Amino acid sequence: MSAQPINRHSLAISNRQARRLWLAAHDLAAPPTGPADLPGLIRRLGFLQIDTVRNIVRAHDHILWSRLQRYREGMVWGLLRHRHLFEHFTHDASLIPMDVYPMWQRQFDRLGQRAANAAWYRSGLTQEDIRAIRDRIKTEGPLSTHAFESRPRTAEMWARPPHKKALEQMWYAGELATSHRENFVKYYDLGENVFPTRQANGASMREQADFLCDGAIDRLWIASAGEVRRFWDAVTPGEVANWAGRRHLVPARIEGADGRWHACLAVPDIESRLANITAGSTRLRIINPFDPAIRDRRRLQRLFGFEYRNEMFVPPAERRWGYYVYPLLEGARFVGRIELKAVRREGLMRVAGFWPEPGVRWNAARLDRLYAELRRFARLGGLALDPISLEAAVEGRLQAVSP
């Protein structure tokens, strides 16, 4: 997990143990049939990345359902409306537990300043125009971008209207906040109407950084300094190094899937967690490409020996697999990947492609687990599994690769 020299006196964690630790830390070790504690689940994950694309379901709904089978599409937005969560930017747009808010001031300051200074974000509006936008929200209540009118100043594909840039600049700085979303459309309100009245409770920048680093390692269990920094993407390498020097972390080394060892940091009670990990569920799960357990592709390959890339933005002719391809996790290993498409006018979920991992034997029991999960996932999206496409893609591929 790091290029640092290995300390031979550090705690050695085998690859098998590391996989189990990692999945347990991400709530993927136990069956997804526990009590419906949605706020608790998001607190354990730290935050929830949200995404506009609705393939079968949107990424955030899929991530939650993978861990909580009672979850249904859109349930998470009630937590935003009732202020259990707030929306802001980690490595991407995310829903964050509200108890993190007092220590998030540094991120408002950092991203707000970056947006204000970036040429790409300069709105072209005067301060008077921006005040007018803010005053409208103050008077009328939460508004979406559709309530305003202004045209992009250039014809570039990604050019945004000036009013949208102004709204985003104020949103990054915390002057505006997401009140709620309707059909995934963001509604902006004044930050003071959404966020708690308390600020950072006088916390210094170092205290805020320490809080975020503590939160990162507590959710990752085992991580390099770089992985701690990238968890929230809200602290600097220097702040992580300073934090690590003042915490009683356990130096450890983790065995990769290729047998190589990598230095990392571990939570103080890592040995207790190692003693209590179990083999976990053997359930086969369809994992979303944006799932926090697999977000770091290099770590995914290093720890599980599973190569994956998201090819949604890759030209079709250059794709190795497909547009929206889901890794398949069974127990503590990835056994393949599958491409799924929703044909909503027919109410069907079609299997567009299937790729078994080399060396994985797809016997009848494993296929049954895949089919059961596909049917459950289709129901989540209000669809039925298309058996013809399933047979053509899955069984056809297995026959093609069989000796």
C-alpha cells in the first residue's frame, strides 16, 4: 500500500486476512439482511458518493442496497431533507453525515477559494448579479438552476451558463447548500437555512485535519498515508504526516495478491479486529463501479488481484469490456464482471456482457447465486431479468471459455 521501506517488526497481515478486513470495514462481509439503519450505514462508510447516471439504478442507491437489502430507490433523500446529511464535495459530489459539518469548514474555505480563483469557474456576472441570485433564494426559498436564465459565453461543449457557475461557486464555499433534490435536480438554499447554526466550534485547522484523518483510518482500518489523505480529499500530505506522528497507530505490512508486501498504517485495535474477523458471507454480489470498496483501482488490483476500469467515458471501439460493467464479488474474491442494461420500455434488465475471471470455475451452485442476485437487482430497478439475454451472455461465454 506504500512505496515506503518495509519494517520487518511491523504487524504482518496476510492477503487473506487483509481482504476480509477490507470487506468488513466496508460493510460487505456480512449478508445485507440486517436492520434498516440507513443513517448508521452512511456514518460507517463516512460518506456516500452520488451520481447522475441511472443505469439499472443510480450508484448511490446501488451502494446502499448492496449492504442493506431493505433499501429502495430514493430513500436516502429523506435523510438530506431532514438534515441528517449534507451534500458537498469529497473526491466527488457526496452525501456526508451532518456531524462532520463542524469540521468541514476547511473544505468550504478551500473549495470556495479554488472556485472563485479558477478561470473555468468565473461566472461573468457582476457582484450585483450574484447578490441578486442570493436575494432571490432568500426571498423565494430553495431554487434550482432552472429558475434562472443566462446563456454560456462560449459554444464549448462543457460551457456552463453564468448563473450556474455563480450558484456552484457559492455552493462550494458553503454560502449556499443543497436543500433537497427532486428527480436528482439540486435545489439551492442559503447555507444558514440548511446547516446547523454552530460553526466549527472554534476548532483550529489542525484539529479539523486530525478529526478527518481519525475518521478516515477508523473507516479504512488499514491504509497508507496517501489513502488516508484521499479518503475525504480535504487534508494535505503534510497534515497527514503530522497527524500520524501524534497518533498511536500500528505499523503494519500487508501481503498483496501477488505475494509482495506493502507498508501501511492500522487502527490501534487492529489485532483485536483480526482476531474477530470471520470468513464472511459467500453471497455473490453485484458491486457498483463507484462503490467505496473498489474506488481505488490500484488498491483493488493490489489487494484482490482484480483489474478493473470504468469505461463509461471510453470510446466504444477502445473498450475492453463495456459501458457500465459491474464487478462480481463472492465471499472475499472477485469472480467476474457483468454488463447490464435497462430496457425500461419493455420493463427488462438485459445482460449485455459477461466475463468470468481466469481460474474461477463457474459450477451450477455459483451460477445459481449469480442468477438469484441478478433477479434481486432487477427488482430494485423495477425491472424483470431478461432470461434470453442472460443465457446468451453468461452461458454462451462459459461454453466459449470451457476447455
